[in-house]
Amino acid sequence: MLLSVGRCVLCGVRTVPRRLWDKRCNVITGVGAAVLCQRTLSDTRRPPGLEELIRSDVWNDYLKRVQQWGAGAAGSEGGDQQRASSWRDGEKQGWRTRHILPVIKEIRSKEKELTELQQLLADENEDLKTLANAEVAACLEEILNLKYQIAWLLISRDEVDDCSLILEVTAGVGGQEAMLFTAEIFDMYQHYAAYKNWSFDILEYFRSDLGGVRHASASIGGADAYRHLKYEGGVHRVQRVPKTEKQGRIHTSTMTVAVLPQPSEINLTINPKDLRIETKRASGAGGQHVNTTDSAVRIVHIPTGLVAECQQERSQIKNKETAMKVLRAKLYNIKLEDETNKRQSARKIQVGTKGRSEKIRTYNFTQDRITDHRISKSMHNIEDFMLGDELLDEMIQALSDFDDYESLVEIVSN
Amino acid sequence: MNVAPHMLHRLLTRAALLPHRGIGSARATAENLARQWQKIFQDGGVPEAKESSEILIAHALGAKTFCGLAGHLAGSPVSAGQLDHIETMARERLRRVPVQYIIGEWDFLDLTLQMRPPVFIPRPETEELVGLVLADCPELKQSHEPRILEVGCGSGAVSLALLHKLPQARVVAIDKTKAAVNLTQENAERLHLQNRIQILHHDILSDPAENLLALGPVDVLVSNPPYIFTEDMSALDPEIIRYEDHTALDGGPDGMNVIRAILSLSPLLLKPKGAIFLEGDPRHPDMVCKWLQSHPELQLQLLSVVKDFCSKPRFIHIRRGDQSSWS
């Protein structure tokens, strides 16, 4: 008995972990590619809300449902691996199931081993008990790891997450002060882009008399640019004593940020007849008769009234190309939002129109505090925050974690 | 209030020196300077006062456009050296020197080209001429070594833009002025395109055609020839009439002198089915059409007239017939 158990424990200590390790490797290589391209940082990060969710019954119920669904689908569907990479909505569920099922199986076998190990805890031999205890702990840790792995698989990225985007800032309530704040926010994002090694090309920049900005936009490109900046769309509020204020009163002003994804291939047809292209050269003989330097281009999409402008380049045709890209992004965004609006959602973090009119963040200078109202997170040191590096990044990361958490809750409770 | 224009100009030039030398020095940011010079240009009757002031300041601060300078840069202080540079350039602008000559460069499609008086400054319409050649001759992209001839290359804009877009192509660029030939050469070298371009000092109106024929037939002939009617020359802005080469603008009484020379020679210069792309005055498409009808022996067919971005009939696409004129 002792011998057999001893052998068994020896097995447990030496072979089980190795065998399991090999299996884990299989899981990693099998799903690994997908995991890697999906999450780069998050595999090692464990936001607090997420752990709670993963340990809950809701989570376990969800895994059971997936397992059942997978068992049912396996008979009818067969091998349709070629569609595995597709992200269209209808296939999302199938993709998830296919990639999650192997991990669930892994969890189940781990759980079985756990039960076996727990029986050993009743043994009288103290050494054996200690070994078994350590093994149980390791086993539990591995189960948790596998559950996290499922979480990362489930947090599917938006199709457009990796694409470049157009960031627009517009002064809101508060006159010159709002315009000054708009300029500061625009600078903050310009710095953030530099901090993230993204490109930042200013497309338009309309100044106010006191050095503020009425409206400005920039095209931002780089790794995961949209994934980070999509949470920035909405109304930003500032509370401070404006430079323009002579009696020391605190004012509250606002500005709006819009973040438009700009996928490289937009499936969108624009009829040239719907466009009115405005340049400064519209009158006179043109050609060799005129030498102008104003290369700004403004394009109006007549049916929607949308306007795109570009004055960044000295070449008029280049400005026109950029303005067209901006217009396409705007039209695409309308289409995207129509689709999103169909899926009603109660999430606190909204990307797109619904979020745009909402007050998302307050910059309170008198208290040196920034509060994001969606996640009730407050940070201090506005000056550093507005440098657009670590502090802003921290806020955006917190938003991203919360968004991940909310999307998981949505998935598992459906 | 009646001040003689030249006196007003002198006063304004003097006033122009004040804002940043004295009171303004502490607050000499790009934005403030842009406003100050815009006002001075406006008062001095300089057209595009805002654009001129913004481009000169952006240039002094190392940006192409004021928009590219936006944000924190535009608000930061300007150094004494930069202030001097801006002032020197602004004084020139008050004398109506074109902005492109003052800063010595301008953009044409993807290229930044050197600009030097009196070589003609490319206009935005001509960017469309390049686009038209590329769009209407898709075979240029496929053929092994397409050959293009440009008549009147000026700064080299059209030739170099085509070479940039067509990595297989070779270009012969001719111009009747030495200054243009030199500038095209310089721009070609700066853009590392000099190996595929041959630049000739040649006047199509007076030099012997044999010099061109010796180079062999080409697939495409492109030109933005001087096309302004002589009687319209006097109405041009001071920027153009004072500083740009008149021979690059004046196309004769009907603006057609060089156009006719090109069309007459083209059967010899072009391969069969070769194409001609011309930029012209909005009156020219009809005139060219009539002229071609009275010269059927040239076997040239007007394929299309294309409007520019201001909806003016600006570009003419002509094709040579199948039969070889080479004997």
C-alpha cells in the first residue's frame, strides 16, 4: 500500500507535472498563435475585477455551456478550420468555442487530478501530505492560469483595433477658455503619440485669437493606436481659473474628442457626384495665369453634409487625397455606429456616438485631480498627466481593463 | 489720407520691423508673428497675406506648413536667428516675390523641388496632368522601359513626378532656357532620379528637329507649354510678371505657338499609337480640335478633353495613328 502510494506520489511529483507541462505546451502551440496576436501584454496582467469574475460560479457555468455547445456542434459541423480566422459576428461564437474547448478539456483533466491529489491529503504520512499539499496548490494555480487563458481568448479585439485613426478635437462650452483647453488636450495626444511611437499628422488646425484651438484633427497611426485611443472619445471637462479670468473665479468649460477608426480597406462606395470639392482656386483663369500657395482642400459630402478638410501639405492633390481619406473614415464611422447602435448595450464604456456626447473625464486644476467618470478613477498631478506619457497611459490601461472586464461579463452572462 | 503707394510701402516696411524688435520680443511666438506679418502683408496689398505669412514662418521654423507646426511648437518662442530669417523673407514678400522663390522650394505631388527665379513655378493643375498620364496610359506601368518626352520641363516637376511613379520609365526632358535645364538637373540629382532622365537645352520652335529625332521615338509626349495669350500677359499678378520667365508663359497671340510646334513634330517623335498629353488654356481644347481637323496628314486624333479641379477644360489627350511615319 505504502509502496504503491509512494510510487504514486513519485509519479505525482515527477511525471505528472512534466506530462502536464507537455500538454500545456500543446495548448499553447495550438492556440498560441491566436493568443499571441490577440494579447501582447495582458497575459501576465491580472486586473482585480477579472480574477473575481473568473473564480465565480457565473464563469464556471459559462464554461459548462461552451462545453455542451461544443459537444453538440462537433457532430454537425465537422472540420471547418479554414474559417477559424474569420471575425464575422456569426462565426465569432464558433471561433471562440473551437479555441476554448481544448483549454476547457485541459481544465477538466486538471480538476480530475486535483480530486485524486486531495485524497492523498488524508494520508497519515506527513512527508506525503506535504508533497500532496504542494501539488494541490500547483494544480489550483494551473487551473487558474488556464481560466485566464480563456479570458484572454474571449476578449476579442475589435476588427479595427489595430488600424490608424483620426482624432478630432472641438472646443465646447466656455469660449476662449474652452479653446485654450482644447489646444492643451490636442498637445497631450500629440505627446502621447510620440510616447507610443505612433505617427501624428495634423490635418487641420483652426486657431482662436488667444492661442487656443476651435477645431483640430490629426491622423494617428501605429501599433494598436485605435485600441488605446478609442476610450478617449467623449466630452472632457476642465475646472480652473482661466488665464482670461480677472477676478479669480473658477470656470467650467468643455471640449469634445472624437476618435474615428480609419481601416486601410474600407468597403464603401462614394459617388463623385455627391462631393463638392472646394479650393481657393475656384475663380479666375487658373493654370499658368495664377500662382497661389494656398493648397487647402475642403470636401463636402452633400447627402450627409459631412465635411473633411486638409491643409497639412503644400501639394493640393496630397491635401485632396488626405481629405478624401478623412471623409471615408467619417462615412465609415457612421456606418459602424449604425451597426453598433443596433446592439443595445448597458456598458459603462461606450465607443462611438453614444459615448461622444457623454462627459467622460474632468480635469480639476484647483484640486490637481483628473477623474474618469466611467470607471470612477481619480489621479493626481494634472501637469504630468497632460504631458501625455505614463499617467495618461495608466488611465487608458485602466479603461481598457475595465472594458475587457465588461465585455467578458457580457459574454458569460448571455 | 492720400499717401502715394510707394510711400505707404516704405512706411509699412519700416513698421514691419517694429513688432518683434521692440515690445514684441518677449512674446515672439510663431502664432503672434504670423498674425503680425499677415496684417503687414494685408496693409501692403500682398495677396494671400495669411498663407504667405504662415508659410514663411513655418519655413523658418523647419516645417512645411503652419498646420505642420501646430500645437506646442507654434506657441514656443522664436530665436533671434529665426526672427532675422523671417524678417528677410517677409521683406522679399512685400516686394511681391513669390513665396516659392523666397523659401527656395515647393512640393509637387510626392516630391519637394527646388525653386529658383526665373524658372516657372509648377501650378496645382499640373499635378493633375501627371495623374492623367498615369491613369490614361496604364501600359506605362507594365511596359519594360517606357520612354517619355517632356517639352518645356521648367523645374522638372512633371518629368520627375513621372519617373518617381514609374520606376521602369526613362524620360527625355527639354527646355529652351538654360536656367530650367540646370534646375531640372539639380532636382533630378536631389531626388536620385538623374540616371533615368536626359535633359536637353533645346528650343522646339527654333532648334533643328534632328537633335530630338536622334533620340528615337517615345511612347508618351507630355507638355505644359507656355499657353497664355500674349494680350493676357499684362493682366498677370506682379508675382508672375516680375519674377517668372515670360517665355515659359507667353504662348503667342493665341497661346498656341508651342502647342502647334509640338503637334506638328509629334508624328516624328512618337511611336505608332503613342500619346500626347497637353495642358492648356480653357479655350485651347476647341482650338486644338479645329487645328487638328485642318491637319489630317498628321494622323492625330483628339481622344479626350479633361477638366481640372475647378471644372475648366484644361487637359488634352491626343493619340497618334497606327501607321509609322518613320522611313
